Amino acid sequence: MTGLVFVRHGTEPPAGATDRRVVLLDETSTSRAAADPAAMPIHEVLGTALAAADAQRRSLANVDEWADAARIVDRLTIDDVAWWYRIREAMVGWVHERLVWRAILAELAPGGATSVHAPETELALVDVARAFGATVTTDADERPVGPASAAAARPANGLRSRFRGVVRGRAPSSPAEPGPPAPPTTALDLRARIDRLRAGGSIMVLTHAGIQEWVDDADGIRRLVDPLVGPVIERLRATGDRPVVIGMGLDHRDAAHAAAIKADEDLLPASLLMTEWAAQEDRDTTGVEAAVARLGSARSPFIVDGIDLTEALAAEIERQLRTVVATSIRQVPRVSRLLANLGPRAIILTHEGIRTPWLIAARQARIPVHAIQHGVLYPTHPGYRHPRSAAWPLPQTTFVFGRYERSVLLEVGGYLPEEVTVSGSPRVDETREVAAPGERSGVRDELGVRQGDRLVVVSTTFSPLGRRYLLHALREVLGGPLPGIHLVFKQHPGETDDGPYRALIEGMAAAGGWEVPPTSVVRGRDLYRLLRAADAHLGYQSTVLTDAVVAGTPNLIADVAPGFDLLGYVVAGVARPVRSPAELVDAATAAAPIDPAARAAFLAEHLEPGDAVDRILERVRERSAPAPSAV
């Protein structure tokens, strides 16, 4: 039996840990020589553990089998809304992470671990180690940790919000650099705006500051926009159908957000739901507490790979009920008051899985909601693979990028044919496929790409679990000499820091004794402009793999763990799998344009050509509630 100590680089192991195996959790740890020679970087077992866990395939099935046995949909239904479907995707991720940790512990201690010490933030590790029967301590307290105390320490799930402002003007040298803070916008400042928008009959559009991207137009103007609903908002204004824009993630009480709020006369920050349209009665938690009580009587065993996570699972669902669900329930009457006040004839949004209050309130008010696909949509996506239920609100229309995505929703999502429309993607049009004169050389000069080097754009992610998979893939594919390669890490809009990418590349080179390849880490740049200037794109479960097909950029996909190819890019002939640095160098050096026939066939399935915005607005107007003047 083995004692295990999990620490981050620079953290002292607890007293008395000298006889236990020390494991480095740092994402950028590259070898034993990089830190304590007695410590083992976790990545040395991660590849084997990921393959053994096969968690992406199994976690959804594990959760659904348990939910059926526990009748969890009924137990978590509050006021005729099946709130299980709101937290189900988070619970699949919860199980996924624990399957991975179970496989890691099995690799590190095949005979079992007698004791485990872990950072207090590694809650999945704590749950699994305790279920294994090990004595568990954390950095916060050397006393044993149980599932209830671990669950209480968990941060709330949900889309991480960030804000970078809204800028229109010539591209600055550092486009992501914030300007001077503006004074806060008071609620009083917005009253006149609310009164003007109260006329009713407008189309309401929900946008989110945390997913905005920099886009360069044909005139060299760089703007920060929501890539999906931004083009819809612009088209509405251009056609005289002025929208009401709800700025999710914006707070009129925050000085950092004031400039963007002031700049857009059609925009109302979502923070007004907590002031203008809030009421004391919204705080009633009776329904949530009743669901918690029903959950308490549901003790169907949850045992995966020989470990019993029943109590930990129940504790996490209870936490989700008291945080995510309770917050959503409080929002429903607030959104209802907003809708009654402003009287929109239709709502357009994205990320409908976390916009439940808007779907419920709109259904009650008989206002149609139209959702636009975001991200990759595939048959095992936990946010879309569910039965049809009258207790779970769906949009009246879901606009998807291609025929394949429509078939997924019809076959596994419980959607009706009239509820799914193939529109194409609003972020893609014909101009995105064609480079401007001198664009390729201009981008490469901006990045400092040496003459003769191959530019490889690497797409990244912001979720902690997704980042762990990505960094494992990068170690496998970039962990060796990369002669003639210039790496550009194009960060996900949700990343709020520079990420671990440069440190990873430099650390691997130092440990292996090879030259550090030229490396750039960028956020404030137009994605398509980068792709058109690149010799290849390297991705791992990234939506940018499809963007690269649109841009005609040769695609490389990291084939280092099960489930690496969500949409069948390799089989379709629009991506080449790579498994090592030598394969990447060879593929990037010999990269040829994607075969035109393969590209056309893939896009025919996954991206409807033509004007997506026009299709979306035609359908929305057709299905809108009558404007006040027509009543």
C-alpha cells in the first residue's frame, strides 16, 4: 500500500511526508529534474490514465443510469420545471473528472493508497481518494476530509465571465490592453433608456461580454464583438428593426463596464435584474428546500469502477440545487418583469442551456425564443442528449450550422423537426475565406515569424478539465525538437490570463535540452486572419478545427486520448492526426491545402453556405409575437 502526496511546484509537502510518494500537479512540470528529484510530474501517468478512464464516453452513461434508478428528474422538478436538466451537464463533468482521478490513482498506487494529501481545490481527487478508503488531508487542514465538507468548499459552476470593453477604431498595437477606468453608470442614468425601450415590439437579443472576440473588417477596423449574435444585432439595426440588447455579464455598478454600457443606447446590462426588476419575494427558497428533501430520500448507489461515490454525488447535487438552481429560480420572476416592462416580440440568444430563466419567463409570456448554436454539437454532448420533456423548456427555434447538427438534435435531443432550422453560422461569411492583399505576410511580420519558418496556430480552451486534456495533448505533440516551427497559441475568449502555454514549451525544452521554438500567445487578434496566415492549425476538440476548414488552413489534430475527434475530421479527410513532435514537424512542413472535394463535402454537412443572419432573421420575424401596433 502506498501513501501519496499531491503538491504544486513550490509548495512544501506536509510534515511527515518524506516516506510517501510525491506527485507534482503543476500543468507545466515537465520532468523530475524540473523540481524535486523525488517528485513525479502527474503527466507521466496521465496519458495511460486518460486512455483507461475513457471518461468522455462513459461519464454520460454513468450519470443517466443512476438518474433513472434514482428517479432524479421527478425529485428535482420544482413548479413543473425539471431542473435536473439544468445541472445534468455539470454533473456529467463532475463524474468525468472523478473517473480520470480514479484511473490516475490506480496507476500511481495499483495496490491502493493508505493516505492521500491533496491541495484543497482538488475536490475530485479528495472524493476519489476517500472513496478508495484512504486517509485524506488537505493543505487547509490536516484533519480527514469528508464529502460534505468538500462539497461545501466547491466553487459554483457556470460560464466564467470576463469583460474587456467594447472598442471601435483602428487596431491598436495591444488590442486587449484596458483603457482608463470610466465612472460607473448609475441606475438613474439608465432610466431614460429603459423608458425609451419600453415602447415594445422590438426583438430582444442576449449577448455576453465574456465570449466576445476581436474581428477585423475589410477596412482594417478592429472591433470586439459577440461572434454569433453580434452580426444579428448589426443587421437588425441596418434594416431599421432596432433591437433591445441585454448585456449578460455587464454590471452598471462596476466602473470597468461603464464605457461599454454608455456607448450602446440599445443595451441594458443584465445587472438591472438585481435592481430594477427585483423584489423581496424572489428570495423564497421553499421549492429548492423541498427538492433537497426529496433528494435526501434518494440514495440509489453510485458506484463506478469499484468506488462508492453515492454520498459525494448527493452532496454535489445538493450544492447545485442551493446555488445554480436557486439562483435561476430567483431570476424567473425578475426576467418576467423585464419582459412585461419592455414587451419584446421575440428573443434571440445563445447558450440556451444556462438561460433557463429566460426560456421559462418567455414561455409564460408567450414570447418565442430563438437559440443559435454555439460550439461543437455532437451526439454525446451532455447538454443536448436528453429525452423530450414538457417540464424542460426548449427554444421555439434552434438555429444550427449544418445538416449534421440538425440530425443530432432530432435523433438524440428530443427536438421536433419544426424546432430546428439549418441556418449556417453568423460568424462565417464568404469574406472570411479570402485573404486581403498582403494579409498573410503582414500577420507573419506582426508575429515575428522568421523567413522559411512554418507558422502553426494552436487553439486553446478555458475550462480546467478541458485544459488538462489539452496540456496533455500538447506535451505529447510539442514535447520535442520543433525545428522551423513558430507556435502561436490563439487563446479562447474565456481565458482571463496568458495561460501556461509559454511556460510549458520553455520547460519542456529546458528539460529535454532542445531549442525553444519561437512562441507567441495571443488573444486580441482576428481568428480567421490568423488562420489564413498560418501553414497549419493544431487542435484538440476545438471548434477552431471547423474554422480552419472554412479558412482552408491545413488541420492537424492531436490523437493522444480517446474521443479526440468529435466530428470525424480525420475520416472526412479535413484533418491529419499527429501523435508526436516528429509527426507535427513533418505534417506542418509538408502541409498542403485541404483537398477541395473533402472540404466541400465536410462543409456541406456542417456549415450551410450563404447568409446565415438573413435566414435567422427571416425565421424570427415569421415566428414573432405580434408587435403592439398590430394588436
